[in-house]
Amino acid sequence: MDEGDVAKFTDAIKEFDSMTRLDPWKTTLLLRAKNELKKKEDDEDDLT
């Protein structure tokens, strides 16, 4: 998450979830974190 790469974050979560199922609370928190990363990525891409 330090790198700010949404794809790497998503892959890591999928890998973890395949070993240990995430409960709804953790899923919600991780989705919020992913959305924040995506928002930061989108802001960096905006060159206007």
C-alpha cells in the first residue's frame, strides 16, 4: 500500500483471501482503502 499501486494491493488482498476468508468488516475496510488508493492514482493522472 505504501507504493500506491491499486493492482498490487488488489492482488495481495486476493491472495490473502484465498488463504483466510475475509469477514464483511475487513472487506469493507479494505475496499475503502482501495478506493482511496484509486482516488490518489486518478488525481496524479490528471494533468490539467
